[in-house]
Amino acid sequence: MKGKHQGVQKKLLDINPRAFYTSCASHSLNLTLCDIANTCGKARDFFGIIQRIYTIFANSTKRWQVFKDNVKGWTVKSLSTTRWESRIDSVKAIRFQVLDIREALLQVAEIDNDSKIRSEAKSLAQNELGDFEFLVSIVVWYEILYAVNLVSKQLQSKNMLIDVAIEQVKGLISFFEKYRETGFLDALESAKEIATELNIDPLFPQRREIRRKRHFDENPSDTSEITSQSAKESFRVNYFLCVVDHAIASLNRRFEQYKEYESVFGFLFTSDKLCSLDNVCLKSSCTNFEIALKKQDQSDVDGNDLYVELKLLQDYLANQKMGPVDILMYLKHVGCFPNAIIAYRVLLTIPVTVASAERSFSKLKLLKSYLRSTMTQERLNGLALIAIESGLLENVDYEDLIDDFISKNARRMILFK
């Protein structure tokens, strides 16, 4: 899709070089989350444990019944790179039900007939869920995934605008920057409460310190000794800070194009921003806007005319709080701001997400199931149209449809006779 030389982006830009290409914000955020989950070995091991807990229960109806008997709340979920909420659902179930899930694992270790399953269940219950480092990790990941999931849901809205998306991404970056300073200590306190419930010592396991072998010709005074870190400090530096810093870097890299959009369209986002600009800043913004929409000798707007129109529009919109959609409706109602109308139309048609449209394709699995494998193409098209346009279907009067169907069939029968 995003190929600059042979992809869809190149084909569309060949038709209209002044078009704007934007990666789907929801997909970019999901890729950011995948980057964070693969930051370091401990992060990968953490999600590996989450998947193992799900697998040991889901692979057997008998073990799943044991899980349901012990856990009355959320069920464990499998991890997936395409289902965007899979990670938060998986972590949430264990974060708030560690005690119940541990009891279920211990029960599986006692009653299961497979020695391999008994050994793995006992190991998960005593080693992984009994490790204070894992408890801190699950608190940290829940906080991170919860913040990312909130923004992800908002970005998936079909009415999402580029200015709102920019603010949401900025807010998420700001959250990670603040969480970097205070999140570790807060996670420790929450993990200690969980450890108390599980009767676990709230201490990080101390690893054996690896010392470098010193050669005979080295001078001890010239060799700087590496300051040994405590297990707590090592976890904070090599795991917590590594994950959070990578999240900030990934968000800045994947949403770097939003900074360009803000520099070009930022003065049009709200009526407050437009009215706050003086003549010099407004003139500069209009000139920059004209350059952004210009390719060779073709341009969508004239910067000087746009400046005059927006200068006049500032007086009309003074003391009013309006978004870009409201401003465009007002301009179309007035009908005397041609360049401003084009500017706001371009702003409002910049793509933000395709998540809403992709949900239409997911209807196919619901419609054409294994029990409907012999469905004809015509019926499948009809059911797909009904499922996709369900909002319009709610306003349809079924009595009129039935009467119309009866009248058409009645005519056919008369003609046949």
C-alpha cells in the first residue's frame, strides 16, 4: 500500500501529485505496540508466559472447566498481532485474577493425567506467577496497554479528524514521558499488594554477577570496575526504562508525518487558533499552505487570496468555538470564501484511519460459515450488503417491502397464466 515506487501510493500520486498519503493511525499504533512487545528478551518472555497460561487451559475442555470453576471474572485470551485488543485482554485477565488463576493451575497440576501438563502447570503456578519480577511486569504492561488501548479505540472512530488524532497521539506520548518518571514506583506498590495476597516475598531475585576475567598484563588501576547494580535497579534500567523509551521513540517515528500536517494545516484546526494569529503569522501560514498544495505550476489555492479571506473570516468567527467541520458548513452557507472552502475541504479529507471500513470485510466470516459453504454468490452479496448497511436497514419499513414483494410476484403469476 505505502510503496513509494510501485505501491498504491505511487499509482495514486501519479494521477494527482498534490494528494496526501497518510498511514492508518490505528494500524500504526498497533505496530507501535508490537515494537514495544519485542523491545527486549524479558518483554518477549513475559508475553510468552501469558500465551502459555492461555494454552494450558484452552487445549482441553476438562482444564477449561477447571479454569471456569476457579475464575469467575475475565477469561484468559490468546495473543494476536491482528486483533488489536488481544494483549490488553490477555494481561487484564491475569492482572486482576492472579490468585484465582494460580489456584486453577495448581489444581490442574494435581488432577491432570498428562505428566507434561502437570509439570508445566506447576511450574507456571510456582515459578512464573510466584516471581515478584513477573508481578511488577504485569502491572507495568497493564498500565501501558490500557493507555494505548484507549487511544486506539478513539482513533478507530469513523468520524475521526486529523486534528483530533494529532492531539490523541501527543497525549499518549506525554503519558509515556510522565510514566517514565513515576510509573516504576507506582507499579512496585501495586505489585507488593498482589505479592501479599499470594504470600510471596516482594523482592527481586538476585542474579549471579558475571565478572570479566582480567588478563595478566592489565593494570588494576587502569581497569575501571563496573559498578554492580541491584536486582531492582537492573530491572528498572534494563526492562522498564527500555520499554518506555522504545515506546516514545516508536510513537515519534511512526507518527512523524503528523508534525508536518500540523505545520501545514494547524492554523485551520479550530476557530480559536485561526483568530489568535496576527497578520504576519497568518500570511506566513497561507503561503506555506499554498506551497504544500502546489506541484509544478498547478495549485489548489492562492495564498494571497486565502490570506484575505481568512483575515475577513477572523472577524466573523471572533468569540466563537468552532471545529473545522462547523467552519466549513458556515463557509458553504455564506458562499463567498472559495479558497477557504477548498482549504477546509482538503483538511477534512485527509485520511486518518481505515479501521471502520475494514470491519465490513470481517463480516464475511460471520456470513459464510462452515454450515453455509454452499451459499450462492447472489445470496452472499445480499447478506453482506445487509450486514454492512445495517444502519440503513433499521430505518426500512418491512411492511412496505413485503407488499412490494407480493405485488411483483402476483404480476408474474398473472402473466404466467
